[in-house]
Amino acid sequence: MTSVASVTRQIAALDINGKKTASSSSINRPTHAKHPSQSNVTKLLTKFAAPNPFPNSTAKQPSALRHPTTAAASSSHHATTSTKSDPRSGIDIGTYDGGLEIENEKRGEKVYGEAAEELALDSSTSKKCPTREWTLHSFDMGRPLGKGKFGRVYMVRTKAEPKYILALKTLYKSEIIQSRVEKQIRREIEIQQNLRHPNVLRLYGYFHDEKRIFLMLEFAGKGELYRQLSKYGCFSEKRSSRYIDQMADALSYLHGKHVIHRDIKPENLLLGINGELKIADFGWSVHAPGNRRMTLCGTLDYLPPEMVEGKEHSEKVDYWALGVLTYEFMIGSPPFEDRSSVNNTYRRIAKVDLKFPSSMSLEARDLVTRLLRYDPEQRLPLSEVLRHPWIVKYRSKGVIRDGSV
């Protein structure tokens, strides 16, 4: 039987364009989930076959004061209405429910003029990395993966060999215009299409019709990270450390590209086939070569003092968010959350009113404390996060981060 490593190498060697690529706690904490055995991983690879040129992936959902957010997707009147497993690949994408056709009859309007030109997004005409031309006819439709503000998300398979599995996300143009987020959507797409990192969700391509924009996203086999957090209440220190290790590496990559995410939180993280973390949702991201911004954005629980106080900010807002994320992974709620008052949450953030339960280890507290500093310049650099004892302690053997094993 084909080995897991062999299957992974084959997936890694393929590009969505059909070309070969050269590259690259609460007090009662549950025990860390065991890694699946090789046979289980093989089954997952066979079942999901995520077209990921890197053997890693992630998931997302919301917290106590935040409303659940799910992705959005799409399909065509001409798309296959029911798809079962391909006899040659054994990949089951589920049964299509016809939702895109039904929704498209009632939802959205055609857009014209300058607005239509601004949202006529097609990766086949991209100047930097053009893809082949895609339409809804290019896919067999599978099961729905979720609904979002601007549309739906479906699991799909490309009809052309080698029959990639993707998540197809739909955005209705008229609703984007009504919400006045045209530039934000364009920015999100432009940023994400150029990112290549094992812990960043890949955008393979995009296209549009008269009413909708379709995003071809990497399929994260294990879904939303926040669902796991909700299910268990919190994560063990070992699991939390390994996630933060991946996060720090991915954020270092983003910052190296002058991309500030600005909305790091469990809802915007997905889990890949092997349980690896993937940063998704670049709606609030910005390409800022100057690294100084003034816009207030992100989620309240994760906002740093400089954003709460309306000051300019830099990529170090992501350092702060990493500290909040570390705390929430182990405790189950953000460190400054005050359910009785939004203003109290603001005040606690501004004062860095940080309290630790006795259940958190001293090493973990040290990392959180060094990330959650009022002065952005005093926050622990990501290179130091990757070398922190709490991170190195739980790192899998053979994984190299920033020069340290």
C-alpha cells in the first residue's frame, strides 16, 4: 500500500494550475489529544486529499462574547447536483444540496459600471501569478461547509485531473457594495493569493460571474479550531504550545512580507488533515511596508492597548494577539474579557490587567506576560517566541524553527 509519506509527497509536488512546484485551561484541563496513527492519517489523506503543496492545514469559530462566524461558498446551475466518491481516488466530497441555485434565485443583484469593474476579479488575468481560467463548470459540487455574511462555502472537486478537493467560497457583489467593503475584499484576495506557508490557508484561484465572486480555498480537513476549543473548553499546555509555535512561525513569515493580520483569534484559525494550524480570513489584513496604521479593527478581546486608545499601530499588534491566544487556548477565555461591560474590557486592556489562574505553568505565564506588554516595543519578538523554553519544550522532534530544533 502507498505510504503516507509517499502520498504527502505527491500532493506536495502538485500545483493547482496543473504544474509541478519547486517548493516549498480551565483548572481541569483535558489531556492532549493523541496524534492519529499512520493508518488513520492515510484514511484522512484518502478521504480529503486537500490540494496543499505543504503538508499542513487549520480551522475556526467564535467565543463567549463573539458571534459564530462561518465561511461562505458557491455552485452553478450547471454543476453536478450529487457527487459520490470517485472510483479511482476514493475521495468522497458528499452530496450537493442545490443550495447555490436556490440562493442565487433570491439573493443579490447584478452590479454595473465602475463597481462591476472593481469586483470583476479573476486569477487567470492576474499580473503576478495568473492561473488557468476557472468557472463553476470546472467543479463537481459536494457538501456544504458553512454559511457566511456574503454567501456559502461548499466542498468541491475539480473535474480536470488530478481532481483536487477545494473549499469554494461565494461572495455576493451587491452585498459587498452595500457593506462598503469592496476595497477590503480586494485587499484580502490580493494578500492571500501571494502567500505560501504551511500554516497559512492557501488561496488557489478566484473567478466571478454577474452576481458573485468565487474563492478557491485550500480545504482544511479538520475544520474550525474554535469548535475544538468549544468542545474541550481549553487545550492542554502541550497542544497550546504546539499551536503557538506554528502561529509564531506563520506570523514571522507574514511580517516578512509586510503583511499585518490584525485579526488573530480562534475563529480565524483552521485545522488541516494532520491537525496542523492554518491562519485564515485575511479580511482585516493590510500590506503595510511602512508598518504604521491607524485603523481600528479586529475583535475587542484581542485588541492591544494602542488600538483601544486610538494610536497608530504596527505589526506588533499581532504579537499582542498571540499572547491573548496563548492564554485563551489554556484557560478557555481571553485574559481581559469582562462579560458585564465592554468598557470594562477596554479598561482592562489599557491597564494590561492580567491575572493568571494557578493551573497555568510558570513557563507559560512568562511567555504570555512577555507578549502582553503595554509598550509594543517591549513585546517579545517572534524570533524569541520560537526559542522560548515553553515552546521548545513541547516542539516535535525534527521541527526546526528559526534555527532552533
